[in-house]
Amino acid sequence: MTAEPTLKAATEFTNPNLEVLFSQQQISDRIRDLGAEITRDYLEKDLVLVSVLKGSCVFLADLMRAIDLKMTIDFMSVSSYKNELKSTGDVEILKDLSNSIRGKDVLVVEDIIDTGLTLTRLLEILGSRGANSIKLASFLDKPEPRINKALQIDYTGFVVPNKFVVGYGLDAAGRYRNLPFIAVVKDPSRA
Ligand code: IMP
Ligand code: MG
């Protein structure tokens, strides 16, 4: 018979290797304000939220329910080449939008802007498709590593320090997306 462990293992939500940066309550308060702001700005517009998979799915789900307008959503998935030696800043479209954005007011929804290279290229691609307007909402802004300093984020949830953060859709090697808060991994070698 195997002995019962005396200490219950920490769950992912209580993982001692995580330091909470923004709590569930702070996040929901911020999203309510962002939603109200977007609602005011898009009253007379034809809004479509374009979510960049996978990281922004949690932000999209909360943000769309804080926007009190007639609107639609669509998804895109891109892979960036930023980890390759030859950094072209180019992206490959893995999944394109399902519907045309011609004449629409597009709000691109991202999880985090870091170097800004992925979004710069994505905005160029979307910019050639006849939208009425294209703006950017990012849950997190990590300004320090930014390469494209000219990239404008129209709606920002929180500004974060130059540390690797996880949770609320953001992953480290595919894990932690399900955390309901934003956290810093204290010791990446134990992640
Ligand atoms: P960049 O702005 O082109 O450098 O790429 C941004 C993308 O890198 C985001 O959409 C995330 O997928 C990923 N990323 C950047 N910083 C972090 C982080 O701190 N945690 C998790 N993913 C990150
Ligand atoms: Mg991403």
C-alpha cells in the first residue's frame, strides 16, 4: 500500500514558482474600463475584433463581453521567424481571417507586444485589405525590448517590466495559459 503524501502538491494556480503580477480582480477591473472606452470610441463604427491566436484568446473572451456594441470577431494565427538567425521580421500566416474586413473597423487583439515585429508585419498585411480603420489593443505592453518604437498601441491593459510573464493566455512552452492571473516565473529552470 502506498503512503498518502503528507503535503498536498501545489496546483498550477498555487504554484510556488509563480509570483503574481496582476490578480484576477485587477484584470477584470481593467478590462471593464477598456471595454467602456472601446464602446465609446466605436459607437458609430462597424467593429470587428481580430484575435491573434493563441495567446489573446482569454483577453478576447473577456474584452468582447465588456463591449456593449453590435460587433463581430475573427481569428488569425501567425508564426514569426524572430528566433531564427536571419531575423526578417516577417511572419507566416498559419490561419487567415474567415471574413473580409473591407469597410470594417478592425481592432486587432493581442496578448503582449514585445519587440513589436510580429504586429508590425501583421498590421501591414491587414492594411492592404480595404478596412475603414485598423487599431491595436494589447493586454500587455512590454516596452523595453521594443524594436519598432513607432508601433502605436491604442488600448493597453497593463505595462509590464522586461520579464517573461505567463497566464491569462500567455504561455511558456505551451503551459500556463489557463492561469486566471498574470505571473512571473521565478525560477525558469524549474518551470
Ligand atoms: P513580438 O512583439 O513580435 O516580439 O512578439 C510578441 C509575441 O511573443 C507575443 O504575442 C507572445 O506570443 C510572445 N511573448 C513575448 N513576450 C512574452 C512573455 O513575456 N510571455 C509570453 N509570451 C511572450
Ligand atoms: Mg502571441
